[in-house]
Amino acid sequence: MTAHDIGLRSERGPILLAIMVTTGVVAMEATVLATAVTVIVDDIGGFAQYPWLFSIFLLTQAVTVPVYSKLADTIGRKPILLFGIAVFLLASVLCALAWDMTSLIVFRAVQGIGAGAVLPMTITIVGDIYTVAERARVQGYIASVWAMASVAGPSLGGLFAMWDAWRWIFWINLPLCILAFVMLARRYREELTPTRHRIDYLGATLLMVGLTLILLGTLEGGVAWEWTSPISFAVFGTGAALLVIFAFVEARAAEPILPGWLFRRRLLTTTNVLGAAIGVVLIGVTAFIPTYLVTAAGVGPLVAGLTLAPLLIGWPIAASQAGRLYLRWGFRPVAILGGVLVTVGSIALAWVSGTPHIVTVGAACLIVGLGLGFSAVPTLVAAQSSVAWHGRGVVTGANMFSRSAGQAVGAAILGAVSNAIIASRGGVETDPATMTAASTAVFIGVSVAALLILVSALAMPREEAPSAGEQARA
């Protein structure tokens, strides 16, 4: 063990704390607005545009992840992470000062650009400074923080909504971001030999514009224009064409942001598909259950947010045990266990949604949370452990991109399904029967995504549990 390794081990506690803080803040921003939308709309208007508050944040986060991950493998993790925290902090200030819905949406886009650097870098750093055996425990901590923050977001948003102080949703980020920035700047030191790099800006642009058009068509179809109208075909067609061009550009790029080998290796393909499905399930549960309970069951925003607490409990419990299980059984069996639980919980949620009650919803959330904990951690560690240091950033970034893209596309598609049902019943968002029907359709969609988690886990290549030597080296 070198002097650098000894010094790094002594600093890992503060580094891990800073990573957990930044992970929690960014994860919370994806869902914190779910229970505060009505207060925001009452203050600055723009009800028809509010779905973009979720989708634009998740979209810019998703499409920037591969760029940051490529940079991290060339100039280092630390500068990318500090840059992301700084951008996220600045955007939080701008969001708190927003004067209308359009400005808030723009600033949320900037916030997503910062978040795109934070999530993959924190997880990559954990992969760098901990062995596989240690990651079994530490990745459980990170996954638990990510889950707890995602679930706590709607509760916090509901609390600020009750106080009619929605801008504090963003002001609260400042001290946490500053604390994490200072700790990482002072404590985290990495040894890196600078290398020449070429960033695939063309590919990144094509990916971002293509996905934006797909989301635009999904969110505005049936609202701003008819699904079968010429503009609808134009938006979807152009978006799909740009994504096809993106695939050709990546195949010829010197340093593509999504290298082709990510899609040629079965383990990486299955774990990335599974990550995308996790994103859909998570956004479907955290973003729609609070609104469903408020409108269909008549509970308050704070209680609706707290109903997600069983998910908050189930995820970290499963994540903390997943490490022990995959070191004994291997990654695939644990991921399959998670897929089964997520599927059962999601189907149960759709089954009981016709008679809304916080107890039955909470029970379903607990099962979903256990399943997500058992499926998210082993698949991420499996992907990281399959490559060396110089590829770990790209692999982690691809997994985070898949999860973020799943959240963004999932929010758009599930939102479109909900809006279509509401519109077909007269467009009354306050009618309990209408909202119950819309929510049931959303939860059926979540169940489909849960089945994809299970199928992806079953499709993972079989492997032996890591040996003691492999655990220490990776």
C-alpha cells in the first residue's frame, strides 16, 4: 500500500459524507416539486407548462452525464464534480428568484446540467476508492441516500407548500452544496496523469436535441396539438431522425460519449436497460402517488408525501443487505430477487389504486422499495467491476444516463397517459373518480417497467460470486 493509498483511506470518511450530501440534494430535486406545483402555479402561473419542471431537469441531467463521464476518465473526477456542484448551486439561486414559469423551467434546465455531473461522479469516486467488498456496504449507503432523498422530496415540497414558501425548496440547497464543495475541495485528492481528449460535442448535441423533441411531442401531444396532426409527426419524426444520426456519429467518433462496446457487452446492456426501467418506476411512484392521494383520497400534501416513507425504509434495508448477498451468490440472483419484488409491489399498487387508502399504498411502496434496493446496487457494482479505472467513468455514466433518461421519458409518457385520461373525462383534475382512473393507468405503466426490470435481471450473464482476491483488486 502506497503513502497515497494510506492518506486516501484516512480521508474517505469526509469524502463519503460529502458524496452523500451532494447525492441527496440532487436526488431530492427530481421529485421535490411534486407536492408544491399548485402553490407555484398560484404564485407565478403557467399550469399548462408545469410538467416541464420535471422533464427538463431530468433531460438535461441525462444527456450531460455521458459528456461528464468521458471527461472524468481523462481530466479526473474531482474537477468535474466541483464544477457540477457549482453549477447546481448557481441554478438553485436562479430558480429561487424565478419570476414566471418560463424562467423557472429555464433555470431548472441549468440545474439539471449541474446534476448531470454530480450523480455519476459521486458513484464513480466510490468505485475508485473502495474495493468490491467495501462497495457492497458503501454503495448501499449511496443508494439509500438517493432513495431517501427521492422519497423525502415530495414530503419536503408539501411542507413548504403548506407554509406558502415554495422558493425555499431551492434556497435550502445552498448551505448543503457549499458544505459538500468545501469538503471535497479540501479532502479529496486523486493522482492522475493528464491525457489528450476529444469531446464528442456533435454527438452530445444530437442526443440532447433528439431526446428533447421526443419529450416535447410526448408532453404536448393531445394538449397543444392533436396526436395525429402534422406538427406531431414532424416533432416525433425529427427527434427520431436525430437519434438515428446520433447512432451513426457515435460509430465514427474518435471518442464517442457512448462507446459502442457499451452495447456489445451483455452485462452492460442488461444493466443499462434495467437502470432505465428503475428510473421509470421511481418517477412513476414518487411523482404520481402524492397527487393521486391528494385528489383521490383527500389527504393533505404532507401526508401524501409521507405515504412514500415505506419506500424510503425498504430501499436502504434491501440495499444494505444486497452487498452481502451478491458477494455470496453473485450479482444476477440478487438482481432477479429485486425484479420479482418490484414487479409484485407495482402490480399490487395498480390493483388497489381503485380504492385509494394510505395503508394499502404504503404497503405496496414498501415492497417496491425492497425490490429497488435489491436490483439497483448489484447491477451498478457489477457494471463497475467489469472494467478497469479508465473505463469506470464511462460505464458508471452510462448507467446513470440510463436511469436519468428513464426518469425523464417515464415522466413524459406517464404524464401523457394521465393527461389523456383526464381530458377524455372532461379535463377536471379535482374530480376523485377521474384522478383515480388516471392514476390506475399510470401504475399499470409502472408495472410494465417493473416487469422490464425482472426481464433484464434474468437476461444478465451468469457469473460466480467474486472471489476474495477479485474483491480486493476491483
